[in-house]
Amino acid sequence: NAWIHANRAALRFRDRLRDAAKHWDEIGRKAGALWHTPDLEQLLAFRRAAGEELTALEEAFCQASLWKKRRARLLTAAVMLLLAGLAADSTLGLLWAQQAEQTALAEKNNALLAEKRARKQQQAAEQAEQRAVQQKELALKAINSLTYELVDELRKLPRTNLILTQILESNAKLLDQIYALDPQTPRALREKASNLSRTGNIWLVLGNTEKALAAYQQSLEIFERLAQADPASAEAQRDLSVSYNKIGDAQMTLGDTAAAVAMYQRSEEHTSELQSHLNL
């Protein structure tokens, strides 16, 4: 319980830090939006615990807040020294003030350099992410082409079923590896479900109805999740209705008439509900 409480507190603080850094950036990085005691001390403790988990913007916000605190401290020290120097030796006090100002300037320059490095790191991370997305899309395009388009053409040739089965199984494993790299976003899930449905279609063509049914059922599970998550999406609801029909066709081919009829009824009921919703 203590660990859960601490973790929730860290998450709430992370949200507050993210919002503060974003606000600071949006208003032109003005000093008035920076943190000071006690928030700054809490931020430093969080950064030590988080290690390198801070984003580039959050790190720049932290450095700028530190610089503001240090500048205030240095300027306060400079004023105190100046007053003391005026009482004893005005020349010595002036020299101390100049040194403090130079130190403050050096701190500011260090903060600016840190911010510049943070921005470069953020840009590099964004570029790397874009390259990763592009590479994934190219890999999906190539595997889909080999899995569906090539198989669809080769099946027209005689005595190729064994080769086509091996190709389909091998490429299906590659697709699973690619999907594992993608976040569970609705777009990624629909893409996976659609490919599973297409895989079922190919298995039917190759005469393996049991594998076709297994692929259709996996596809249905994903389509049901998407339809429940977004009931207002006509696309998600249509995908679900079509999925019911495909499973019914496979069950009918396997001789399970009762199960097939049940699936057809679910498809009709779902289609009627979708049509009624669209007519509202």
C-alpha cells in the first residue's frame, strides 16, 4: 500500500511538472512561470529518483528554475557584500559584486547551453521516432505484399499449396513481431484485425478451414474491443458485423450449422442496430 501511494504521488507530481513546463514554454519561457522553493526542491528530488526519465522540455524547465534560484542567491549575496563593503571598504565591495555578477552570467550561460542541448536531444529523439514509424510501415507493406498479393497470385498455379502454406505461416509470424513493436492504439489494432481477417481468407482458399476460423476469431476479439471502445464509430461496428458473417461461413463449411446460424443472427442484429443508430 505504501508503494502504491508513493507511486501515485510520483505520477501526480509528474503530471504537475509536465503541465508547468508546458505552460512555461507556451508563454515564452518567462521567469515568472519557473518554480522556486519548495517546489524546486521537490523537483530536484524527483529528478534524482527518475534518473534520465525527464523529457527535454522538463529538463530545460528544471535548469532554468535552478538558474533563477542561483541568480537570486548570488544577487542577494552581492548586495550584502556591497553593503558590507561600503561600510568598510567600498572598493572591495564593488569587486565582490562584479565577481558575483560574472558568476551569475556564467550560470546563465550554462543554463542556456543545457537548454540548447536538451532541444537538440528532443529533435534527435523525434527524428528517430519518425524513422522508426517509416521503417515499420515499409516492413508492413513488404510483408503484406508477400503474404496476400503474392499468395493470391501463386495459388493460381498448380501444386503450390504446400509452398503457399509455408509462406503464409512464416509471414504471419513476421507480422506478429512487427505488431508487437506498435502501441495498442485503435489504428494499430484495426490494422492487425484486418490482416488477421485477410489471413483467414487465404486459409479458406488454401482449404484449411480450421486455421481460417482461428484467424477470424482472433480478428473478432479485436473488432469487439474496438466497437466497445467507440460505439459511435460506424466503421468499427461494420467491421464487427462482417467478422460475425465470416466466422459463420467458416463454421458452416466445417458442418457446425447451429453455431453458424447463431453467428449470422448476431450479424443481422448488429447490422439492424447500426442502421437504427445511423437513421437517428
